Amino acid sequence: MTAQTERLVDLFEHGLDAPICLTWELTYACNLSCTHCLSSSGRRDPRELSTAEAKAVIDELEAMQVFYVNIGGGEPTVRPDFWELLDYATAHHVGVKFSTNGVRIDAEAARRLAANDYVDVQISLDGATAEVNDAVRGHGSYDTALRAMAHLSDAGMRKFKLSVVCTRHNISQLDTFREIADRYGAQLRLTRLRPSGRGADVWDELHPLPHQQRELYDWLVAHGEDVLTGDSFFHLSAFGSALPGLNLCGAGRVVCLIDPVGDVYACPFTIHDEFLAGNVRGEGGFAGVWRESPLFLGLRRPQQGGACSSCAFFGTCKGGCMAAKFFTGLPLDGPDPECVQGYGESLLANRGEVPKPSGDHSHHTAPRRPVPVRITRPPVSACEESPLAGVQVR
């Protein structure tokens, strides 16, 4: 790590005047009911920000010189004013990266996206086969995602993202995911499964097993320069060398979440009153929440290692993910539940009451449980996304 990177990490740890990137869930409405949905999406919340209110937030982001906004949901493209808001953001110097299951990405939409240099698209796929993917995301979702990628490819859009949440059922498919991405001219992006939203109900069944964590780490070490991760896997750095990226929890420091009704949370995986910093409808708007929230100011103070401070790997893993600890009932100053040195296992075995995510917008249907699948293909590979890319700190 260079001296310059060390200084940037120190700067980021104490927070910035504006987030490098923020996640904005435009709507809780969604055509799918993914078992691990971090926002428990399905039904629209009637209180969601209006078009005018959303544009006012974009105006704030432009004034704050926010690098880009990561739009999600729910399924953002089902919101009637989605295209209007996308065009408004890019016209006001706010780049847009949005995540979609592909349901509204037809040939015409793909051509429109490919023509805008300030838009990036992430197509969600959580199995390299329909059998694995559809057990988690719903019947037909595999074909929908591949059809959307084909439209984007045919429209000439390159380096859009194939976004995968890593589970114990798809770790062995990493190489196949990469082949799929290559087929459509996309870039593979791997993210960590968090016990947030409906993910809290299936985390024990879906999160990768210890030997799969090692397999993932070795794969990232071998392929990390070619695959994005959004800094999801810094807890794996305790295996040895730090992975590419910031290797730091950026919650309230460089990232945050705006939900459909304007509530601002520390990160996309902490939708709970404990991590609620304010609302963009308040007097100070989003900028006021980001710069003055007591929660965010507290997160930007020097953090103590707690139970992890004596671990030789604390300097690289930083104690792991705050959201993963909170929603598995572990102390925030303790080890990550997936601590690769095994320090989280005994705590998980003796944990007490587990916090419940705030709000449930799921469809009124019986929840699907993940279907165990035996994978017979050889292991796969791919992961890495540096939050420093394209950033200039002045």
C-alpha cells in the first residue's frame, strides 16, 4: 500500500464533506420476492418521495459534487418516473449506476441506456444456472436477466455489470459467472450476502461455509484485478494479504443510503432505527443529515477495535461488517460473524435475541425458502471494485 493510499484511507475513516457514492432506493415496489432481499421489497410505500422531491435531492447531490448515485430498490425501473429521474440526474452532473433484475430492459431501453455515457447498469443474477438462481430470485428470473444482458450487448453497451450475491450455492460457479459476463461484454461484480431485510431470515442457510470463504478469498487474490467487489469482502483480508479496495467500513463516512421515503441510513445494509440518521424532507435536506447527524459524526470518530483489537489481522479486516454483526445479534465492537479466524463462531452459538430489520414491504405471499442444490460443475472465480476509482480528493 502506498503512502498516498494510506493518507486517503485515513481521510476516509474520518469522513468526507460529501459521500463518494450513495445508494438510493427509489421504490420498494418489485416484481420479484428474492429470499435475501436486503430491503424486504415487494410493495410500494405510498409515502415515497415525489418526482419533485427526488429532483430536489438530485440538485443537492450536484451542489455537493457527489461522484455518482447507486440507484436500487425494489426494482427501480417499475417506478413510473424512473427514466425522467435518470435523465435529470445525468443532466445535472450526477452519474447513475442502477441495479435491476432486467424486467424492463428491452431492446429500446437498452439502446437508450447505451447512448448515455453517464449511466451504468448492474444486472442481478445469483446463480450461473436457472436452477440455482431461480431458487433464490424466483421462477423465470434467470432467463429475464440473460435476456436483458443480451439487449444491452446488442445495443453496444460494454462493461455493464453482472452483479452476484455470493452464497453457499453459487461459490462453486464463479468461473461460470465470469464466462457469462464475458459472453455479453459485461464485467463481473461480486458482493457479500448480508443478514439484512429478508436476508436475515435465510442468512444461516445461505451464507458461505468457512471452506467456501477460503475458496472465495483465493479466487479474489487470483482474479481481483479483473472483477469488482464494491469492497464487500474486507473481512476476508484476515486470511493474509489485504484485498484490492479500501478495506474499511465506509458507513456514514463515505457512503450512506436514502430509502424510498427519504430516510437516510448509515449504509444500504443497516435499515434499522438504530442506524437512522435523519430524513431528506427535514429542514437541512440531505446535506444537513450527512454533515450534522449525530449518528454520522459518531461513526467518523476514531473507532476502537474492542474484542478484535488484540487480533493480528485487525489492521486489515477492521473487525468486519457492522451490519453483519448487528443483524446476527453480535456486539458491534466484536468480531464479524464470518470472521475467518473463527472468533465469531462461539459468539453466534451463544447469541441472544437478534434485531429485526425495520419495515417489511414483502408481497403478501408465503415466503420461499432456498432450495439446497448440489453443484457438479468445477469451481469458479471473480471479484473487486475499488471505491477510489475516478476519485480526486482536493
